[in-house]
Amino acid sequence: MSTTDNLRVAVVGAGMMGADHVRRITAKISNADVVAVVEPDEARAQAAAALAPGAVTAASFEEALDRTEIDGVIIATPGFLHEPILVTALERGLTVLCEKPLTTSAEDSLRIVELEQQHADRPKIQVGFMRRFDAGYKELKALRESGANGALLALHHAHRNPTTPPNFNESMLIHDSVIHEIDIIPFLTGEAITQVEVKKPRKNSLAPADLPEPQFVLFTTTSGTMAIVEINVNAQFGYQVTTDAVFESGVAYIGRETSQTIVSAGRSSQGVTPSFKERFGAAYDEEVQRWVDAARLGGIDGPSAWDGYTASVVAEVAVRAQQSGALETIEYAVAKPAFYATADDTALTEA
Ligand code: ISE
């Protein structure tokens, strides 16, 4: 493609997230068009394609590649289906925005990282950790880096969803939900996660019978900063993601105020966002626009496959910790290749 052309995007997977990205690219994002919707469920495919004039539908990614010219791919299928689509995209030299998790195992994610380095001269896969584009998380990272309140000692994360979809199992608490904190903790602290432990309080009787939750997942980073995550995905009342950061001389918190406060009839009330689509809507918009801008120049602008790999390593050990109840240590099989060096690495080296 020429740098003045719009990015021709295939969206693979037309469930809630895929359809949302089709709508977003068509209505809000500059310099990109959805040219293909890949989805085996015909009704879903048609419904999503109807949002993007001119888009073809296809039952498989290969079929879409045969039918139309594609420059970039958004992968929004369930996580266990990501790997073959990533492999095809890398072989074709396409730029990718892959919804989290990169894959559901550390071994598969490492294979993707290795394949990307074989096929490309720069990172081509961005992972959809959208919290990094949320204003609150960016401010919190900047506060920690400024040192204004001393060192960061601890983080309290609450991750609450109203209910779970059918077939949501215990390991998905980690792979599908806590994976966001697994990414955002190194982003906020500037450090790798080294240990994890899981505690299970009294079960919510409103959660499915075979889903023991809520759970507390306790992470430790290299300097000893601790981050506790309350994962609570049948909380009933709405969607809530908050983080309180405890510094040496102050605390900062984000995610609490979600709407105006209405004081009326002797009560003061605020709305709660119904789902992640609203809570992180602005973050998704920025994530996708920055990916499109970078993809038109052949690269990415956000978390890479390396970040996806390290998150997979931590997630795998966290699932083990769910079962063992023990404190588990995290080891990364390989060191970060220079291929994935970022501006953040330079800042850390200089600090
Ligand atoms: C969902 O897939 C998301 O990515 C949401 O951000 C998260 O809060 C939710 O728990 C996941 O199921």
C-alpha cells in the first residue's frame, strides 16, 4: 500500500468485540476501512458487515485473503483460536492487532514471538491490552515515573464484571480477565512479575456452580511491590475496574468516578458503566487509531507480541497457583530480544 492509502482491514471474529471494532473503524477511525469480516456464523458475519459498507464476508481468514486485498488484521476470536491466524498473517507480512490473550499458553506465545522475528524486520503484532491507552492508567504510570510521591509500594485492583458468559471456567478468570492486570502491573511499575499466589474467599452463590469466585490474585514484582487483584466476575451490579496505588508519601486511585453525581430526593447517586465497552471506549478508540497510523507505515504502536508472551508466562503460572494454593515463582524462558526494544526500555536503563 502507499502511505496515502487507507489501511484495508480484515476483522476476524464478529462477536461482541469484533463487531465493536467494525463499528469503531467505520464510524470513528481515520485512514482505515473494514474490507472483510471473517466469521463462520453467517448471521453474525452479515450483521457486522452491514456496519461497514463494501466489506465482504468470509468463513475463514484464507477465504478472505483470496477474495480481497488486505493490509492489516484485527483478531477478535476467542483466544484459543488466535495462533493459526497469527501465523498466516505473519507469513503474508500483514500487520496485526490481536485481542488479548496473544495465545492461551506460554509455549504457543513463544513460538509466535520467534516466528515474528523470522518473518519481519520489526514488530508486526500489537496485542489488545487497551488499558495502556486509558487516561487513568497513563496518569498513574507518569506519577510513578515522576517520583513525586516516592516509590510505589502496593497496588489494589478491583476487576468486577456483572456476569459471566456460558462456559466461562476457572482458568478463564486468569486468561480472559486477570490477563489485563498481568499486563498493566509491569506497565505501571516498570518491573517484571516474579511471584503469584491465589486465595479463594467464600464463593458467591450467584456465580455458576463450577466457578469458584471471587478470587484474590497476589502478584509480586522484582523490587517487592505487591499487587492484589480482586477478580469478581459475577458481581451483578455492573462493570467496575479500579486501581488504588500506594506510594511512600501518598495514594492515587483511578476508575471510581464514572459519571456525574446526581443529588436528588435526599440521595446522591452515580451511574456504573454496564460493560468494558463503555468503561474503556475511549481507550479502544485511541488504541485502534494508533495501530492504524502505525500499520500504514508497516509497524505497531502499543504492546507487542513480547508483552503478549510475558503475560502468557505469568498467566500460566497463575492458573497453576489457582490449583496449588501455593506461592508460585515465575521464570521467563528467554530474555527480551533487541527486536522488541522500546522507548520504555531506554528509560529503565537510564534510571
Ligand atoms: C473481557 O474479555 C475483557 O477483556 C474485559 O476487559 C474484562 O474485564 C472481562 O473480564 C473479560 O471477560
